[in-house]
Amino acid sequence: MTLKPAGDLTIFEVGTLCDELKQAAAAHPQVELDLSEVDKLDASAIQLLLAVRQSEQFVLTGITESMRARMADMGA
């Protein structure tokens, strides 16, 4: 199963994405989170991505260099 958020991923959207990730994880053994269409991340979204990245059930794809840099700045 693949989730592909688009546009901004900020504190305003992260709660919905978190709920979608939980539902997908309950129904599927492997969940891909494709970030290729995400324009902007804030700290709350990066915190969620760091948590997701620690689980073997989730695979993050479509991560841009700027996303990687921001995640690294926050300890990833």
C-alpha cells in the first residue's frame, strides 16, 4: 500500500496523515510513504517522518535533498 500526500505537510495536515498511517499499518504489512509531491515540511511533519522511519513496516520514498537536510538537522 502506498500513501502519497501532496502539497504542504505541516502541523495542520500531520494529524490526518498520522491517522492514515495508523489505519494503513493496521491493514497492510508494508506501507510506502511517497513524499515526492510534498512541497513543504515543518518540524511537526519531520518528527512524524522520523518516527515512521524507525519502523520496519514503513518505507519512505521520494525524499528530496532539502527534506534529508531538514531531517538531519533534527537528528535523523
